[in-house]
Amino acid sequence: MTNEVTSDGQEPRRSFLGFSTFIMFSGLAAGYGTLAAFAGRFLFPNSVGRENWQFVATVEQLSLGSTLPFKTPSGAKIVVARQRDGNAADCFVALSSVCPHLGCAVHWEPQNERFFCPCHNGAFDATGQATAGPPAAAKQSLTKYPLRVENGLLFISLSSDSLA
Amino acid sequence: MRGLGDWLYERMPINVAQLRELTNEPVPNHLKRWWFALGGTPAYLFVVQIITGILLAFYYQPAPATAYESVEYITNQAAFGWYLRSLHKWAATLMIAAVILHQMRVYFTGAYRRPRELNWVIGMALLCCTLLTGFTGYSLVFEQLSYWGATVAANISDAVPGIGGFAKQMLLGGDTYNERTLSRFYILHAAVLPTTIVLLVAVHILFIRLHGVTEFEFEDEPQDKPKHFNFFPDHMLTELMIGLVLMIVLSALATLLPATMGPKADPLTTPEVIKPEWFFYVSFRWLKLFSLTFAVISTGFIVAAMFLWPWIDAALRKLTGQQEISVYIGIVATFLLIGLTVWEAVVAH
């Protein structure tokens, strides 16, 4: 039976058509797949490294125990403080006002000497360590901004993408 | 007139009588009771949302610098803008309430059981899409509460194990709420989610037509009368009547309690009292009660259990021999749902 089919050319033609169909569908799948991949990549935001180093103060301006309220160009509040003597970047700390729990803005409550987050009642001490609420349960603390010291000048690294 | 009919039939050869015969599903008598017709209510409100949404889109500008001002323009300056925006807001509220009530009715009457399990899953997907549409729509106003609500929601998604970071990036279009976030919410709210809802509703109705409506009998029903009535025109008239009542209710709510505007979003200051829309009070309270990881994972389990409930219920019935076990679980869940919602509603923090 197979020989008969082969002899009149049916089998090779059928194989060829089957193979062509497979190639065509593979081509279609690859084409539409590529388009879907492009669409997915298009929707996923670019992780452009838009970090800017901004001048904060000279290292002499910050004595031990003192804090410096710093405002970013977009107005976000950051608390910069000296933790110990020295001129290295790790002698300083810059605390974000963004709650590490779910991203709300914390504010300083002078009467309670704490940063308070109104979203889920999170509280942080002056060093940024969580003391109450969900951040304390999760042992979170306020985010610290990267700092750099160059020629006695303190710089902070800020993202220019956020609205805050 | 007959000439026009012939002209139309020649170009569009559809036989109305055959079409009616094909689509005229016999409807069980219990659907004369309005709480069994709650599925048509969100469908009607969805049409209201599409129409009012298209009208609002003529003026709305989805960017942080313009969004709030454009909503303010719609509310205070555009002719009847306040009314259309209020209709949109109240129809959204009623639509979510109707979807929840419809789902509760299906749950407590066991209408999701074999062979209708897949339609329950589609209904759950519709509930999720409706809630997401409500969330994205609320975020578009760009007022303080909607901005911080969106920020909190994006960070909740960040805590989902595995895909959380990706989901947050896709939702916000970056690590944080930025210049491109509102346009994402807008396209989700006005195109992606409504299209998904339309497709899901089409499949939902197809399944109802394929399986027929679950039949219930009530004690006060006369035994000698027919147990079914026609979809056209009887049930259609019931639905139209519900639609008319809904329009009156919507119009009254829009006039008496029009949509207002809170302060414009300030990405630097979180308001002292922050609340999401009422339909997320449960999740918000849950987040206050437990750690973020536990709250997110437990919510994921609850949602997954709701999707798979027809099979879980079947397994529970087999294990316990209790045919009504889902009713008891449902009563506890309903009290929990109402309790957490009311708790969040009455306290500031």
C-alpha cells in the first residue's frame, strides 16, 4: 500500500504539504510570538538609571546629634543626621519619609518623638527604626538614602522618576 | 413599510421569528422574584457606565498635571458634567454591590454546583474585573485619597511572592507612582477591563443558555400552573422594569448626593485619615490586623478558595456528609465581611 502511494508521488507530496504546513504555522507562531514579546517588553517600564547626586551640606555643618531637614527638588522631605564623628559617608544617615510598609508618607510628631504613618498606624523612632504597627511587626525601618562624601561635601542619591 | 422590511431582509436575511425561537429560553418561575434577577442589574449598570464613561472621556486628561483639573472642570463647569460624573460614580457603587449580591445569591442557593462550576469561575473573574475597574476609576480623580490608595495598592501587589515586583512595575509603569502611572490606570479602566468584562459576560450568558437557569421551587407556587415563562417578552419586561427603577434610583442619588472632590493629590503628604473605597474596607482592615506578608498570602488563599469553591464544596460535602456545609461557611464569611467593613468604616485608624 505504502509502495503504491510512493510510486504515484502521493506520499512525498503529502509529507511535503505536512512539512510546509508545520513551517507555516511555526512562522505564524514565531511572528505573533515576537509581536507579543515586543508588546510585553513595551508595557514593562524601562529601568533607566535616573539617579542624581545632589549636594546636601558640607560635613562640618552637621555636628554629632544634629539633624538637617533636606528637601528634594520635588519637595520630598528627608532627614539627614550625623551618626558618629568622621568624614566618611557612613558617618551620616539620610532617612526617607516613605513608610516601608506600603509607601505612605510618614511625618514627625514632636510631642511623641516619633515618625508616624497614618495609613496603618506605623511608628518609627528618630533613627528610623520601627517601634509600632505593621512595620515593627515586620522589623522594618525607614529607608536610608545612599550618601557620598567628596572633598568635605555631602551628596545624596535621588531618583528623578517619582512624583514625590 | 413592508417595502422597507423587504429591502432590509434582502440585505440582512435574518428571520425574526426564527431568531426569537432560537433565543427564547424558557425562564423558571422563581426569576419573577427580583433577587433572582440580580445578574441583569450589573449588566444594565455596566451599560450606564459605558455611556457615561465615554462622555466623561471627552474631557478627562490622564496626567498628574491635568487629571484633577479636568475632573474639576467636568464637575464644576461642563454642562451637566456634575450629573454625568455622579451617575458614573453611583452606577459603579451599585454595580459592585449588585455583583456581590448576585454572587451571594448564587452561593447560598448552591447554583454553582455541578455542572455549573465553570460559570462560577467566570463570575469570580467578573467580580475581580469589576473591583479592579472600580479601583482604577477611583484612582483617576487624582485626589489625595485616590493617590494614596493607589500607592498602597501598588505596594500591596509588590508583597505578592514571586510576581509581586513585576505586577507593581506593570501597574505603576515604574518603581513608584510617576508621570506615566495615570495613563496606565486610564487605559486599564477605559479599555482593557471593560473589554475583558464584555467578553466574560458573553461567555457567562452563553453558559447560562447552555445549562439553563438553576431551577428552584417555592412552597407558595401553584402546582397546576406552568413552571416556566418566556424570555421574550416576559423576562425582558422584568429586566426593563428593573432598569427603569435603577435609572430613577441613580438619578436621585446623583442629584441628592453628587460626586464631590477632595483635595488634589499631594505625593509628599499622606492625609491623617486615609481610607480606600468602601469595597476595599475589608482588605484595608485585614492589612491593619496582620503583617503584610500574612495579609497578602492569606488574601491570595481566600481568593483562590473562592475561585475553586465549587470543587472545595463538593469535597467538603463528600467528607462531612453535610449537604448544607457551604451555607454555614457562607454565613460566617458574610458576618466577617460585614464586620470588618463596618469596623473600618467607623474608626479613623
